[in-house]
Amino acid sequence: MTDTVVLEIRDGVAVVTLNQPATANALGMDMGRDLLEVALRVEGDPGVRAVVVTGAGKHFCFGGDLTGMLAQGEAVGGYLNELTTRIHAAISCFTRMRAPVVAAVNGTAAGGGVGLVCMADLAIAGRGSRFRLAYAGVGLAPDCATSFLLPRIVGRRRALELFLTNRLLGADEALEWGLVNRVVDDEQVLPAALELESYATVKRLVDAADPGLESQMALEGRTMAAQCRHPHGREGVAAFLAKRKPIYE
């Protein structure tokens, strides 16, 4: 295990911190491996009564590591199959574990980062937080359980709007739509999440876990890998990193 994800146990609360602030906590292979390892450790610890997931630095998570994807060249399909398999296994673990999970969203959650928000039972956002699905902007398909969880949280039409238009959702609108439970001052995000966990122990009484989650994430992973091999996916990622508009032929 590397240090891309940090686990700290505080009086029975597992604080899971995505720890790559220089890349806005983008989900690369190392972080995928570490996130799964941490999820398994937390799930297997009978002393953990709640979990808080947050991001180091200014942002929660920018989603997939596009630079890492582009560097794979022709091997990007296999790379993404492995990456999404690990991250999706971690998400499955977090959504199924006994302990309630709270997302403490600082800054921006984009792409797969929104999936990490959706996997939580409760979510706290800072007033400066922003949410964007981002997939349409780079010519890729949703992953990280967003296609399964987001419609169940905000409704099908609102989810499709976010997927198809790439619009930005501010913290107050995210609260209105039900994507987050509460908005606080930016510096109070983590303290508020740690406070909220004590009221989240009723999770299993209202557990709406759907048996279709894992199969949907498997489909997401295969679709993402296929789209990254497609010329449109490659052009979308390259254009995003070059800060120009994509040219799709």
C-alpha cells in the first residue's frame, strides 16, 4: 500500500482521506489499489462504528486520472479495466459495509468523485463545493457507480441532465436536489461530518441496497475501457488536457 489514501481511526470513526492533493485527488491506479485495501480494512474492523471519506487539499476528487489514461496509449483498455475493477470493488465494499459512510466534500467533486459522494449514506458539502459529472466533456462514459446511484439519489431526469449537459452544480443546488444532506462553511466540512456520523447509526433500518449495483459497475468498467480505446475518447481526453475544444470526426 502507498500513501495515496490515508486511514485514521478516531474513537471508532474511520477517517479515509484521498491523499493526492497535487492532482486534486484524481483516481489513478495506486489510489484505486489503496482505496480498495482501506475499504477492506475498515469493513473488517469490528471497532469501526462509522466512516468519513474526504479529500486532502482544496478538492475532494477530480475523478479519473486523465493524464495516466493518456499515457497508456494502446494499452488504455486493459489499464482501465483493472482500475475500474479495483475502484468499483472499493465502492461496493463501502456501500455494503455495516458502518454508515459519510462523505465530507471539500472543493470540487467531478466524474468518479461524484460516485464517491453517491456511495456514501450521508454527505456534507462546503459552501464552495462544486459538482460536475464531466464525462460528456471528455467523450467518456460514466463509471464509479454514478449511472446506478445518481438516478436513485436525485431522480432519473436530473441525473440525465447532469450526465448529458456537463453542467456545474453548486453546493446549494446539490442540497436542493438531494445530492448532499447539508451545506456548511468550508472549514467546517470535516467537523460537521464527524458530528453527523453519530446520528447515522440507523443506516441499516433504511438500507435500500439494490442487488444490481455490482453488475452495473462491471458494465461501467467495460464501457469506459471501450470508449477510451475509441478515437472520440482519446480525442476528448487529449483536448481536455490541452485545454482546447475536442474535434470529433
